[in-house]
Amino acid sequence: MEQENPTQPIQETMPQSELPQPTTVNPPAPAKRSRKRLVIVVGALVLAILISIPICQFFAGFLGSFPEEMKNTSQVIDEYLTAMARKDVNGAYQLLSDKAKTQTPLNQVETLVTGNNYFIFSDYREHSFTGFEMTQVGVDKLAEITGNVEYEGNFVGEYSAVLVKENGVWKIQAIYVNAPAEKIGK
């Protein structure tokens, strides 16, 4: 009989059949995506793109024209105030929108350049913007403007106006001018 040597390590050998066999784990098959879901997602994406294109074009055109529209509305306001300062009522009246003309007859505009009312326009020099807001209401493009009116003698008043674009041309829908009180007694 063999004697075990305490200095030798003990080795046990297992028969090959008893060794655990390596197993391969197959990952689960990916869940099949529903074709219907894919069609809905792609359809919604295409619809969102189609809707956003005209909206982006509108805002790009709207904002891109902003400086030009400010210049054009400023010119109309200046022409109106200059015409009123010269007592050119017909010239000023032509700058009013169709709606403003139906609400304000020519003879009512004439009263603004007679008597004490004329001080609002007399000695007009120039105007400037303090606020400008352009909006689209249905088919109408509107500009709401506030600003200062400067007169000879360094007097400064205020104005507010609403302009509407008719047939591609800015027209005054309404305008209110407040001259400073100290200008009255000058």
C-alpha cells in the first residue's frame, strides 16, 4: 500500500464525465417591434415636419422684414406729422387707412389744424420710436408704435399709432399725439 507523503499535495482527479460542462447562454431574441407602431411614429414625424415648415417660413419672413417695416412705418408717421404741420389736410388724409377714413371724415381732420388744436402739430421737427410691435391678425399686418415727437425749441411730446398694411402699403389706422403743456404758451 502506498503511503501518503505529507509533503506532496493531495490531488484528486475527477473523471471527465463528472466535470461541469460549460453552458452557453443565448441572449433573448429582441422583441419584435410592431410594424404598426413604426408606421405611426414615422407618420407623426413626417406630419410634424410638414406642419413646421410653413410656420418657420412665416416667422422667418416676418422677422426678416422687421427692419424694413420699421423704416416704412416711420416714414408714414413722419409724412403724416409733416403734412399736419404744413396744414396739408388732404395729404395727411391720404395716409389714413380705409377703415380710418370711414370713421373720421375729412372735415374732422381739418379741425386738428385750426385754432388751438394746431399747437399739437406746429413746429414739428421729427419723431422717434420708443416701442414697436408688429402682429398678424388674420390677413391684416398691424404695427403698434409708440414714440416721441420733437418740436422746435426742444419740446418733446409723445405719440401712439396703429398702422395697417393695405395692398402692400402702410396706412394709419389711428394716431394720438400729445404735445407737452409747456409748448402751449410758447
